[in-house]
Amino acid sequence: MDSTRQKKISRLLQKELSEIFQREVREVVMGTMVTVTNVRISPDMGQAKVYLSIFPVEPKAEVFQSVKEHQVKIRHLLAQRVGKQLRVIPELAFYLDDSLDYLENIDRLLKQ
């Protein structure tokens, strides 16, 4: 169960990371649309699990690998944005959110 503080920080990180992916790291995402679907923060505020949805599906693995390689740069950009609000900037761990792929598959099966 997440505390109120964890929920607030998760929403803040989700909003700021979304803006970073839209505006500041276009070369990292290679022209795809990267959406931050969820952020879960640990109770000690030191780790953040960031779930990403990548569209279109084709270069998904390449884009995800690029994001993981530029993790330090993304964390630095995040620190510049939220440094006044958070004392410790959490370590970021990126995960693919495949819920949209699952929904697409269900939709395709229902149409058959």
C-alpha cells in the first residue's frame, strides 16, 4: 500500500518524465511516441520503477534499449526539474508496459 507521499511523488515524476520524453530527449526515443503509464516509488524514495508504453510497436526493443542506455541523462534532466521539491532524486528503473499490446491482441481476437 502506497502512502500519500509516495502517490504524490509518483504523480510528480510521471508528469515530469512525460514532458522530458516529449520535449528534451527526442534523439533517444527515435521519433516514436513514448508514454509514461505508471511510476511506482519505493518507501524510502530511493528507487522508482517507470513503466513505458512505446508506439509504434515496430522499433519498440531498440527504443527501449536506447532509453535504458540514456538513463543517467534522463535522471539528470529530471533532477533539474524536481531538484527543489525532492531532496533525493530516485534511481530510475525502466520497464515496458505491455497492457496496450494485450488490449490490441484481445481486440483482434474478438474481431475474428
